[in-house]
Amino acid sequence: MRKTDSAHDVPAAGTTDGLGGTVALEVNSPVDAPIEAQKKEFVGRSPGQLAWLRLKRDRTAAVSAITLAILGAIALLAPLIGKLRGMSPTQPFTDKLNDFAMPLGYAGGMNSTHWLGLEPGNGRDIMMQLVYGMRTSLLIAFASAIVASTIGVLIGILAGYARGWLDTAINWVIDLTLAFPFLIFALAVIPIVEDRFFGARDAIPASFRVGLIIATFAMFSWTYTARLVRGQVITLREREFVEAARAAGAGTWHILFRQLLPNIWAPILVTLSLNVPAFITTEAALAFVNIGVIEPTPDLGRMIFNSIAYVASDPYYTLWPGLTIFILVLAFNLLGDSLRDALDPKSTR
């Protein structure tokens, strides 16, 4: 008689058969297959991977990201587009204007050469102005957002971790900065700084005005990020992993930037994504009151400022830059909201 497994009545592995040979048998329980399938099905994912999966499933985020990618590519490829079309953003086409300096033809002079028409008064191509104007607006918005977020993160993480007089002093500076009205301060500061470096007859470089606008934005916009980061650090500074780092002999800078900062990157990223559209509209507002980017640098806000005198006779001149700003700001805001929901699923409940 052959030996069998008492539990399942299955011949044991390595038992001999009737001819004296060995029988190699695999003893596998029927329950093992589902367990192995479950192990392959459930794969551990990090919080960043989970947020990326939620973001990819969001149709609003996908449409917004595709829209911004197309507009960003157009802005980056502005010189190439100018070469392919054989024109520059400052090139005048006065021969296609009538005696009243208005574009010839219908809808602001739209034709096969000038797809969006011409600017009244100087005859510049509106499409080239839009392409280069987007590049200027996006450059100012992204640079301002990065500088403001960097300053806000550094000050906020220091204020949140510190105690006593340093935290009080930083909070006092934040409250003082928030008390200043930005637009009035910009109206006063930008002309004063320009007069300090340039005379009345000097030509102000466009790069100087762009840098001055970025510095003004960063000077007033770091406070929101600083307050957010400070609040997050206050809730984390007494957690167990921070105490463990202190007990292991970690220094202050290691705790701030290697322990605390990686745990608050999500709200910082959301704030950065929402600051960009705010800076686009603010830069357009500065150009609208004629203290933004100066000629001959193309700019969306200045196009709207220049079109005020032609709203009744040529509304398309106002339509195209206004529509471009609207699409940019809407896409950035929708992407920022989707990013916030992906990083914090509880916000949708």
C-alpha cells in the first residue's frame, strides 16, 4: 500500500511507485492560486503615483493640459513661426491700411496672409503680436510664480519651525506686506525706479521693464505661500519622524529641507499652479494702465490697451488678445483645481 498525505489524501512527494521508481508530485492547495493572483493584482503605489493616476483620469485636467501644451508650444516656437510666415511682430503693413489707418477688407483685414487681421494705426500683424505676446506674458507669469514661491517657501518653513521672536517678526512682516495695495504701489514704484536708473530722454530697455515687473510681483506675492507653508510646518514639526531626526543628531537645515519640505510639496505645487494665471491677469492689468511691458515688445495686455480707441470701428482687435488671455487663465485655473483634487482626494468630499 502507498503512503498518502493524511490531510488531503494525496500521494506524498517523492514516494515510490509499484515498479520501484519515485513519483515527483507537487502538493499545491486549490486556495494557493487566488492568493497568488491577489499578490500580482495589488501593487503598492506611492502617494505621488496615486495622485498621478487620479490626475490622468480627470478629463478636465487632460483638456486643460493639452490646451496649455499647445499654447505653450506656440509661444516657444514664436521665432520659427515668424520665419515660416516671413514676417516679424513689429513689421508694419501700412500699404494695407486705408486713409483713416484702418485695415482694408472685412473683419479687421483678415485674409490668407494675415489670418487674424492687422492692427489699426500701424498695420502690424495681429497673429504675430499674439504669438510673441503669449511668450512675454507666460515668461513673466512663470518667472514671478517661481521667484515668489521660492521666497515664500524659505520664509514660511523658517517661520513655522522657529519659535519666539523670530516667528513673531516674520508674521509681522507678512502682515505689513499684505496691508499694501499692490496696484497703487506698482503705479508708484515702477516709474520711480525707472527714473532712478534712466533719464527722461533715455530709452528704457524692454528687459529692464520685464525684470522690474517680475521683481514687483515677487515682492508682494510671496506672503500667501509663506503663510501656507508656515501653517503646514507647524502641524508637522512635533511629529514622530521629526523627533526621530532630532534624536539621531540631525541639524536644523536637514530637518527643514530633508524631513519637513518633502512632506508639504503638494500644497506648494498647487499654489504655484494657481499663481501663474493670477500673474497673467495682473500683468495684463498693469499693461492696461500703461505701466506694463513697453513698446516694441509684444504683450497681450498692451494690445488690449491699444485697442480701446478702436473698439467701435474694429472690435476684432480687442477680441483676439482678450480671448487669448481668457483661454490661458481658464486652462490654468482648471488645471490647478484638478491638481489640488488629485493631491488631496478629501477636498472633493
